[in-house]
Amino acid sequence: MADNRNVPMRKIIDEIIERYDFDEGLVDRTLIVKKIKKLCLKEPITQKGVTSNLWECSNVGKNKEHLFTSEERKMLVTHYDLCTYLLSCSFRNSGEKNKEKTDKKLNAVIELHDKVHKRIENETQALIELNEYSNEIMTFCSFEEVQKKKHDIMIEALFLRYFKPIDEELLFDDMETKASISGTNYTDVNVEESLWRLENPIEAYCIPKEQDK
């Protein structure tokens, strides 16, 4: 990992000053170093099987200058705690005009941070509600199912215009009878009538309305 440490501390501080549009003449670079050190001390790093922290691992070279990788540089420059700390503490003693400027920057960062967290909360809640809705509604009607139902209704409407409703109880009894005598000999008259009706369904069950007078 040491071979990739080619970003010096001073370059990171310069990038922070430029990124947040700080006034170079009012910046306390020592304060920035102290805050970066606190962040690095909380960042565990493992090198050659030994776990230490980023501050100790970044002490590279004879002059003990702290060097960082590109990934570590990005993490430090964009760290929320570092940004809000510098904006709220570093530049408030520079006069009322600069204080107003830095207050606006601080509020903008805090507002952005709150928006991000609010968006995460909203998206998480939306996902929970979607999962609950999906669990309640397991199936959806297809276009084919709707068309079939429509055709069934149309056929029934036409049928009822000219015929009496089919005696469902009689049809059920006939079908039960056939199922019960399947494969056996029978001589019962009622059974024969049931089988005849099933073999001649239109004549047996479809009774025209004009006959029902």
C-alpha cells in the first residue's frame, strides 16, 4: 500500500481550500492538519499483517511527511465532519463580512447533508411500502383473462335471453351420479335418466323460455 502513497498532506490541504472556496489568507492550516489527524486516527489500516491507523501508516519518508493514496485523499477532502468543522470553527474570527460568507457555506453543506439523508429515508420507506403491497397482491389479471370473462358474460347474456337458467342442482346431481357408477353395472331408472341428460345436454338442460308458460 505504501507504494501508492504519493499525495502529500499539503496537497490535500490546498485541495480543501480550493474545494470550499476558503480565503487563503484567513486559513489556519495547522487547524486543518489537526482535524485530519483526528479523522486518520479513527481509520484502521492493515499493512503486512499489522493493523494500525491511517495517521501512522501515512508517516512515510525520511522527513516524516504524511502521504496518502488517491482513495484516502478523496475520503478526507469530502469528509462531512471535516467540512462542517472547518466552516463552523476555522473562519469565524475573521470579521463579520467573512463570518456571513462562511455561515452560508456551512448552512449549504448541512442542508445538502439533510437532503441526502431525507432522500434515503423516503426511498427506504417507499421500498417497504412496495414490498408490503406486493405481498398483499400476489397475482394480477391478464388481458386474456379479462377477454375470456367478457366472452363468458356475453354468451350467458345471449343464452338467458332465449332460455331459462340451467338447473345447476340437477346438472350437479347428474354428474355426481355418473361419477358414482363409473365402471359398474346399473339398472336404476334414475341413473339411466341422469346419463341420458348428460348425453343430450342441450335438450335436457336448455329449456326455451316460450316453453315455460
